[in-house]
Amino acid sequence: MKDKAYVVGVGMVPFQKPGKSDSYDVMATAATRSALADAGLDYDKVQQAYVGYVYGDSTCGQRALYQVGMTGIPVLNVNNNCSTGSSALFLARQAVESGAVECALALGFEQMQPGAIGAMFHDRVSPFAAFDEETDALISNPDIPLALRYFGGAGKAHMEEFGTTLETFAKIRAKASRHAAKNPVALFRQEVTPEEVMAAQIVWPDVMTKLMACPPTCGAAAAIVCSKAFADKHGLDSSVRIAAQAMTTDGPETFGAHDMREVVGYSMAKRAADKVYEAAGIGPQDVDVVELHDCFAHNELITYEALGLCRRGDAAKFVDDGDNTYGGKYVTNPSGGLLSKGHPLGATGLAQCTELVQQLRGQADARQVDGARLALQHNLGLGGACVTTLYEKA
């Protein structure tokens, strides 16, 4: 049996709006130092680094880490769209579990620009060409930005099949704001009501208001992963381990099902979650706290079903019953999620990791989920990849 990887240090910087943050390298350096300080470890003990970002030139990872130390270790730059941070963590965990190294760093950051995200290179085939073609076939409204069409279209499909209302998505966004109000590193900490979400600027009539979409954000987060023997040797806190982790990519249903929920990764996420549950020998009912990829309120709703938190078609009831927050079956996105905490693409997966490690250590302050022992993370990027991680209080 393989030795498990332990998360012994986490750190992040407060997320900021584009134009308000430090440069990517400054943020990344600060997050790395924060994770090292949290672990109580010197950088020269780290043997490999996996650094994730989406928007930046090659070797930005080296630029960021050279300001922490130039120790000559392998630095691998990772780009997997919105799942980039978790992809870096996946590689760091894999390096430790395989025995290739005893200690690895996963770092993610993003310095974003205002407005909707889009392609940077227009002289070559887009990796989203097939996704765009399927979306054009399923959804009209060509004037709406593609990201909104992707995830709004997935929510619209759920509305049409199950009668889900726009108010349900508003409740999800309001829940995110209540959680973020208790998170000092969240971008938006002001509570909003479902009524205020409904009254916000309409970006897609009967499908989405502006507050149902996450904002472009700048930020950085990091995690130190090591073996139990390394943690014991250096006197590190080994109270949280990665019990199971899976990465999946698109299957034929993404384009073959002709369903926008599949285009945005419903089955991809379900397969990743099922693999994690099987590897850990648990079911979704055993999970206490969840950080999931709520880039839009619509994606949070369909992800409840993909992760098995509720049955397919029951997500609206799950929300109405309060089973997605404190006092319900699960606390989802205690950090405020992408909707309120923000979504710097390369940092998001490691910010989720930071929140869940703090939850399992009992260090989440006003956000603390009582008695949390199993924490589930879901981080998804179109194009596509999904990383699902189960953390366990050791």
C-alpha cells in the first residue's frame, strides 16, 4: 500500500480585483512564504515545485520562486485552465506518494485583467473550438460571452428538465455571501439576499443575473505536501492527509450527449468523485465539508448532483432545505467559494485546499464546521480537467 501524502503547510494572500493587486510574482512569493511559515519549514527542504497559472509567459513559476530561494530544484509550470491549482497539487501529491520526493510544493497564482476571460492567441485553433461549436448548436444568444453561455446553458438545461427556478441560483449566491462575510481573505464580504441577487443586472434574461457569476480576480495560494516520515523527521503537523485524489478529463458524452451540463463537465466531475469515494472506501454521505467549483451559481447546483451530495434532479430541494450550509447535511464552500472569495484561475484549487486544511485542523475561526473529519474538494476547468480531492483528519 502506498504511503499517503500529508498537507503540512498552506497559505494564501487576500484576493483582489484586477488592477488592485500586487504583481503575480509578489503574490506568489508571499503565498509560498506563508505556506512555509505555516509548516515551520525552510524552503531548502522542498525538493520539487509545481507551479500553476493560466495567463502568463513561460517560467513564471521560476520568477516567483527565485524570490523565495534559488535552490536549483525542479520547477514545473502547470496550465490546466481553472483546475490549474489542483493539477499542481495532483502532481505534488503524486511525486510524494510515488517516493520520487519526500517534500513538494504546489503553488498557484493569477494576475487577471478586468472583464470576461477569453482567448489570448487568435492565430491558431482554440482548444475550445469543439466546446464552442457544441454550445452554438445548443444555445442561441451569440452576443452573450461564452463563459456565461457555457454555465448559464448548463443551468438552463437543469431548469428545463427539472423545473429549477432562477430563485434557486439566487439562494446559492446569497449563501456564498453569508459564508464569505466570515472570511478575511475573501474578495466580496458583503452579505446579499436572494432578492438582491435577483434584482442585480440581468446578463441573460430568465437565466442569470450579474451576481450569479464569479468575478475576475488576482491572488495566490500554496501548499506543502510531504510523506509521513518527512513530517515526523522535521516535527511538522501531520494532522491532515490526502486520503484519495482523482483527475479526469472529458469523455465522449461531453459532445455526444448534446446537453450543456455535459459540455461543462457533469460526468467528468462525477467520475472523479466516484473514483475518490471508491479509493477511500466511503460514500458522499460521510463527507462533512465541501469546497466545490462555483464559478457560477449554476455550476454549484449541478455539481451537488455530480458529487452525489443529492440525487439527480433534487438540487433545488437540497438548496431549499438548507442542506448546503451550516446546520444542513453539508457545508459547501465555507470560504465563500469562487462567487464571493473570487476566482484567480491558477490559485483557486490551492485556495480551496487551504480552506479545507484549516477546517480539518480546527483553525477556520468563525467559519469552522464542527467536528469536521472528511473534506471534499472539487476543482474543474473547461477544456477540460476535473480534480477531486478527499482530505482526512489523521
